[in-house]
Amino acid sequence: MKEFDYVIIGGGCAGLSLAYELELKKKLENKSLAIIEPRTDYSRDKTWSFWKIKEHNFEDCVIKSWNSFEVKSSDTSAKVSESGYLYQSVQSDLFYKKIINKITQNPNVSFFKSINEINHHNSLIFNSVPELKHNKTNLWQHFKGVEITTENKIFDPSSLTLMDFNCDQRSKVHFFYVLPFDANKALIETTWISEMNNESTQDYDKQIIDYIEKNLEIKNFKITYSEQGAIPLFYNQSSNTNSVQIGGAGNMIRLSTGYAFLNIQDHSKYLVKNLENLTLLKKYRIPKKYQYFDKIFFNVLKKHPNRMPEIFVKFFKSFSNSAVRFMSNKSGIIDDLLTIGKMPKWIFIKALFNNE
């Protein structure tokens, strides 16, 4: 079997981002790379959204950008008409096509369905497949989204609905997310934050149809695409020391937001820049202060799910660039203080000391 210098396990967002960065930085001119990925079809299957806190390599894969958004509850709403940072959505098929077209021009890059097809004993291995040790108290952000088209011009493509809590909460945290790509087309997603330990929240299709027909008052529409997934809001506890963990396996998901795309890009750049010295460097990670902040946030969320619509709307009513940097784990101490200052004080102080 052929031996490879580098092996990437998992050809999803993290694996392909790393492969693309290796190719861009000309690290594969005299080195071989094997990508282990069982899928044979790289069609559209995901939408990655994030605040554009910095430049990235995939601007040409962005299907839409917005600088206005709304957060709604049953009682009130928060509208931000001019956000300081663009909110962007990358469509996965465009992302896949761009990277695969680039890296497959290099004869040193090969795809395999199983790692057993290659000799990897002396390879530097990058692993994007997490070992999730789930228990019944762990939270997940689980969702289903559908893209719909309408005959009439229904949507305002200049503004997205970041969170709409006008839906059945079922003692959990539930909101809808609406990305209008143009006046006749939008991605509508039902999103839950829960332990996902039963199926009571997973009648996604009914939730979506009810929301479209009752909340959006759309009767005539066509579903053209759907996606479904579950993001673990807890860290991967891998004991594998024989590989460099990337993506979800490398804990590149910001737990309180589910955002990972730009973290993955930063991690890929770091790994490629330090490729020759990875064993000597500290493991790249999202700063620990965000783990601390997220733990407090989840303490509140678990104990007071009914308060979360109110908390989110209040937070976004005083929205600022500091908040974006905080949510994107790029904040300084002033940003942190300004953001924390917008939270309901007493409920978060109790969560801090876990006194309830």
C-alpha cells in the first residue's frame, strides 16, 4: 500500500479547509496527501453562517450577506438595521466545488474511502471525526431547514430573522431562523437547544410547515432543498494522541453559538504555518475564557429555558460590534465587559455560583 506524508480523516468542512490551505501555501509540492472520506457525492448538504469578523478564503462561496437582522419573541422584538459586521452564509456545494477543483489538480492529493486502503504508519494524521462521549445532560443544537420558493415576492432580502421565538417551546429553547436569499426564496430553519434525549422536539417537518403557513402566512410555496443536523454543545474528549484533532474533533465549535466556520479557517492557517513544529507547540484552541462564559450561559439556559427569549431579545436590543466580537470569540476585555453588562445581572450571578 502507498505511504503518504499527510492524512486527513474526514473530507468535510475542516478536512477540506486544511487541504485547501496546504495547497495554497504550496506545502504539497513535494509531499503527498490522502483524504479519507466515504462519500462519493459532494452535493449541497449544509449552510454555514457566521459574522464576517475577518477576511476568509471563501467569499466567492457566500450565497448572501446581510447587515440587518431581527430577533423576535411573543412580546417584543429587536431590530438592528445597520450591523457593524456582515452576516454571511456559505453554501456547501460551492465550497466543495471550489476546493475539490483546486486540490485535485495536484497529483500528490488522493481520496480514499477507508484509512485501511493506505499505509499511514509514518504519516502526520489530521482527524476531524470527534469521539463524542454523550450523556443525558449534554446539550445539542439540533435543527432542520428547508429552502422554499414562492410565486409572489414575500421576503425582504435585505434583512434576516436571526431568532424568532414565536413558536412552541415545550420547556426547551426553540426558535426559527429565516435567511431570505431574494424576494422569492428563503431558507427557513427550526432550531432547538436541548438534551436531545427523546423525540418530542423532533417533529421538524410539522414545525416548519406550521411556521410557514401560520407565522409567515405563506400558503403557496415549493420546498426545493432541505438539510438537517445536530451540533454538539459540549467538547470532544478524545484520548487519541496519534493525530492532530481538527474541526469538531478539535473543539472548534463555539458552544454558546454553534459557530465554527471561521474558527476552522483560523485553525487551518495555524496548522499550515507551523506544520514543521506542531509537536513542539501548544495545541490551538478557542481561548479558555469563552469556555468559562459558555458554562455560565448554559447554567442559565438549563435552569431557565423559559427566560431565554427575553434574554436574547434584551441582548440584541443593545447590540454592538462588541457583541459580534464576543460571539465570534475575538473580543477584548472591553468587549467582554460591555457584552456581559447587557445580561440580566442576578440570574447570571446565581448561575456563576450555581446556587440555585
